[in-house]
Amino acid sequence: MDNAASIIFVGTDLASDLVRYRQGDPEAASKRPTEPMWGFAGERPNYLFEGQLAGEGPRERHADWWCEVLADALARLCGETRLPMLPNGAQGAIVITGDDDQAGLDRYRQQRDALGSLPVTYFLHPLTRHTPGTLGELKSRGPVELGLHPDALEEPHKYASLFSEQAVWFKQLTGEDTRTVRNHGFLNDGYWEHAKPWNAHGVNGSSNLPGFDGRMLNGSLLPAKLLLDDKLTDHWSILTAIGDGVVFVHGWDDHQSADCILGLADDIRNSEVPGVIVVNLHPENIDKTRGMHRAVCKLVEDGFVPWTLSECFEWFERRPEQHAPGSEQGEAGPEQREPGPRPALFRPSSWPSIFRRRSA
């Protein structure tokens, strides 16, 4: 009896499947939930994704697996040379964000002390306690990017007009245009309707999809541009893989919440597919999230690239030229960005089961 393995090829519209996995199912937009999620009011985008996640492991990165298999095939069969996905061939990167939520200024100082010199992207709420002076002091304590935390929870139908008003307020406070956003409460509106005012105001990045406890809501730990109305926009989106809400919703202690971060980093290393972990740590919660702060510091010590959210998007925007985000005419960026040795190709032994070939 011939024991040779058989391979069955099943055709699919890969581009459409990737968009659906990464951005959610448009058909699900008419099936909005009526109950609050995690005990908090506000429509979150999870329902756009949950249908395609049914029966899947919580950390399956299908969108990334598919792209990796395609890239690997092009490299092996077409002689294409693969550039490192991350600076210096790093296995992973970490983006630390903090939702303002009117946190006390002393909480900001405590958080900056806990994070040392690591960069942070703070999303400022329209009722923040910060002033231009305190923001200047905050930036003097370490690398800080400021983004907008739009709030329309009480009047979600007025999101577009409220966003416009709050974008003007943000520039008056910071002297900067809004570049990155995360909605207060991860507020959502159907199928990416909020992207319309974002794009209208030139906002080039968001992290408005909540993975919460490491769940791969969109099957990816990498940023990508939004495709809306069959057109590729200039707006980048990335999953917020982990939030400090796990401490309150799951009741986790410092060890459990830190293990969530460290465990996801281990998953990235074991898969050999680089990933970017966005961790949201509210300044107000610093007393109950010390373990999570120590965990992100440990990842950087172990070789993960520390980025602000904009630096992350800029790297992928300009990656074909291997330029450093924020650097011009050869100046060094905040981190060494020159490409290093090419990382090992994705080993078949580490592929998810749907991609493994049966041995003869």
C-alpha cells in the first residue's frame, strides 16, 4: 500500500479573507449587541469578529499565519529575499499606551517612574487634568507621544461632530495635530464608521480593537492599513492585545497579569513570526498594575523593540527603505533601526495544524 501523503489545495480569495479577519465581518454590523461587555456600557467592535473566531484558540494569528506562508513560498520558490520584519531582526516589539481617563497627575508621575525611559503613547481625554505646562513636564521624564481619546459615550450619534471639536481642543492643548486615536471605552459604530472622521482629519493610526487578555480578535499582531469601500486608506490599525482591565474583570493579581504579557511574548518567539504587542496601562491604575509594568520592562530587556504607536506605524510605512522612524538624512532614530541578520524562516514544525503536511 502506498503510504505517500496527499496534499489537497483549496482555493480562496486570500485578500478578502485577510480583510475580513483583520477588520471584521461587514455582515455582522447589523447584529449589534444590546448588552454591555465586561460590565461597561458602549458598543465595542468585538461582535464584528466573534463569528469567525468560534471554535478557535484565543491566540491563533490566522491573518499573520496566512501572510507568513505566502511570504515563505515567494522566498523559496521565486528567489525573493526577505527583509527583517522588525529592526535588527527582533522577534517582537512592544507599544505601551495609557488612556488618560482624567487620571491624577501624580499617577502619571508614578507610571513614568515605573517605566523609566520606555516610550509611552498617552491618549488624552477631553477632560484631562493636564495643561501645556504639565505635559511639558511629563515629556521631560521620558519619550512621550500624545494621542486623542475621543469621548462620545453619552452621545454616540454625534461622534463625527464631537470628534471634530475634540480634535480642535487637542491641538489647542498640545500644539499638535491628532495623529493617533483610541476611543474612550473602545466605542464602535457599525462597520468602521468612525474611520470616516479619522480619515477626514488626517489621523493616521488607531488601536481601537480590544484583545483585552491576549485574545487575537483580528487574527494578527501586526499593523495594517484599513480597506474601506474597496479603497486602501492611509489609516493604520493594530490590535490592543492586552489591557489592564484584566486586573479588574478577571480579578488577576500582579503575577497573573504579568504572565499574560510574558506568555504572549513567548508565543511570538515560539512561532518565529514577529509581532507587536500593544499593552494599554491606564495611569490611574498604577497601584494595581505594577506587575504589568515590570513585565513590559522585562520584554524590552529581553530584546523587544520599544516604540510609540506612531513609531510602529512609521516603521511599517517606510520599512521597504529601512529608514528609522523619526530620522531624516541618515540620523539615528530613538532606537537602532538598521536591519540585522535575516531571521530564520517560519519552520513547518511550528506551523498551526491547518498548514502542516502529513509525513510519508
